[in-house]
Amino acid sequence: SLDLIDPDLTVEEQLRQAEQFVESWGSMLLEPADAVAEFERPLARSTDRRRARREQLAMVDDVRATVQARFDAVTVPERDRVTLGARDARFPLPITSTLDQPVKVVISLEASDRLSFPRSSIETTLEDERTTVQIPVRTRATSDTPLRITVRTPDGRVILDESQYTVRSTAVSGVGLLLTAGA
């Protein structure tokens, strides 16, 4: 997520940061204009120079805190372990969203070359409190392989949550199967 608003920045600089936050939230919505419409008035009011700087900053920070709370509503398990019995398989990734509306997210997958994915980035819509995304994977070795999963806003600017999975492959290659059968 974006850093907390820096009190050393001008109101204008902080306003730009809050607007980027709102844009990232908008990228998650099925109707992105809804985010702008919701936060347009409070952000515009914060630019009123008749207000004390502290009040302006508080208004900008209120918008930012509201959007941050929505980002925090999307979570994945911190750690998990999956066992795959085939070279080409799928494993379930549960994503929780306590938001009261559907949102789009992008799931990024990073692992060593022992795992490959048809797509290393998957966009999905979270419709319910718990959405299970089936992640296709191909294993290249019988072993445990760490997999980093990052869930981001569709614009890529905000990390909503991260997870570390361990993928255990028990699949035996054709050559290994022949060698085992021959023994």
C-alpha cells in the first residue's frame, strides 16, 4: 500500500497521493467512475485555502484511510502448502473480501523455474466473501518449491495482500517411472 501521508509534503502533493489512491480503488470497481464520484467532493473541499492546513490534511487523510480500509478488506492466507500429484495440475487459492460489492484484483505468481504457469498474472472478480481461484501450474521437478503470491489492484499500484505457498510435487516423470518400474 502507499505510505502514510507525509506531513512535510504540501497539501497539493498529499492531495495528488490521495487521488492516486482513489484511482487505484477505482481500478478495482466494475464502474471505476463510482470511486471518483464518492471521493470527489471531500477531496475538492480539502483544497479550500480558507481552511487551516491541519484541517485540509485531515480531510485528505480521511479519504486515504477510508480507501485503505477497503484495500485491507481483501486477504489471502499468509502461508499454505499444496501437494500436486500430476505435472499439470491446479490448486485452489482462497481470497477473502469483506467488501459489500464485487471488486477486481490481479493475482501475480512468482516461483523458480521448477514451476511454470500458463499466465503469471491472473485477473479475477471477487463476487462473494470467499472466492476460490483455481491456479493452473506445471511442475518440472519432484520437490518442494516456494511460490510467492501477490494480490494487487488492477492498475498495479497497490499490493492488497501477499502469501507464501509451498508447492510439493510428487509427480514422477516418464523416465523416472520407467526406471522405478525397471528396478
